[in-house]
Amino acid sequence: MKSSVLTKLNGGQLANWLLLPKWQINHVLCRIALERSKGGRFTKLWRRQPFNSMGSSQSSEKFYCNRYLNGEGPPSLSQVVEEVNQKNKESAKRQPEGKMTWVVLHKDLAGFPNVNTVQINYIFPEGIQTQSHPHPGQAFAGQQVSAYLPDNRKGRKVLKLLEKAFYQQLLFTVATNPNGEDVVTPDSIPLKTNQEGGSINNGYPDPDYFKTLEKTLKVKGIK
């Protein structure tokens, strides 16, 4: 944390402080507590203050503050960023190793008359689950999943986005099915795994599908 931020906070200028995220506010308060009095009244009051009354009940924030008050010092901003990035990388690798191919079928989908169909094939061999899966260290079954798009301008655009998401390991994960088996399944990005049956069956017609899909992909950083 930069000393200028502490100076502004200690001087009563709260505008910048109020713009900080919660963990960073607690970080600043911990620093002030230690700087003002090591074992003094301010620190003791801080120890008695419930964490939720300071706008946070997060265990990670308790950990950061306890580290400081115990004399170990809080993690630096670079350490926090590194920890967050590492967690993001781990959570992003929920998808097992697999392969993506696609072919054009000379048939149309419901809602897209006289338009060919792109059939995407996702193939996953059996493997071992990681910490991001239900049962780390145990096997999961191999799986082949097919998804469908109309072979038009919009469909081709979405195909490229799905290909990008696949190679960033964002499309699939391992989950336990109703039979108690750990299998590869689509994650949070919606796929049309049926050619018909409507949205309730992951099929067509579904007039909102492309809008929903592109919005979800954008949230994941795919655009």
C-alpha cells in the first residue's frame, strides 16, 4: 500500500479510501493500527471489533489482519495479485485434455430452414481428476459430446468463439451424474447438444441462444 494513501486516510480525506475494495480497506486499517500503537489502545479496540462491522466477514481478510497484528506483516499487493492469479489459473483448468473437431451436415436445424448444420465433436479420453473436480485423484470416464450450430454467418462466428473457449479450457468440466459416475460435461457456457427439442432440451429452436451464448462467452473473456 502506498504511503500517500495512508496519509490521506489519516488526514481525514476519505474520498480515495471509499473507492478501495474491502480487502484493501482492511489492509490499510491494519497498517494504521500497527503504526499508531503497537499494543496500544487503537490496536486493542481493533482486536475487539467484530470483522463484519468493518464491512467484511471474509476469512482471507481476517487472515491478512491477524498476520499484521501478530507482527508478521500483511502480504504485499504483488503477493495478493499473484495468489489471485494462481487461483484463477487453477479454476480455469477444470476442463480435461480433449480434442475438438467439426463437420457440416446437409440438414437444417429447427428455426433455420434451408441452412446446413455444423456438428461440433468434443472428444475426451478417460483420465484422472484434479483438485478442481469432485473426486481428485480418482478416474473419470471418457466422453464424446456433440453440439450443433447453423452453418450461416452467425453460426460460423460463434464456432470461432467456441473454439477459442475450448482451447482456453473453459467449455467442459468433470461432474458426477445422477448414476454416481464422474463424467465430462459442459460447464457454464451453454451448448446445443440436441438438434431439436427447444431450449428446455438444449436444442433448437431457441431465439435467445446466440444472445445468451455470446454474453456468457464475453464474461469469460471470449469475444
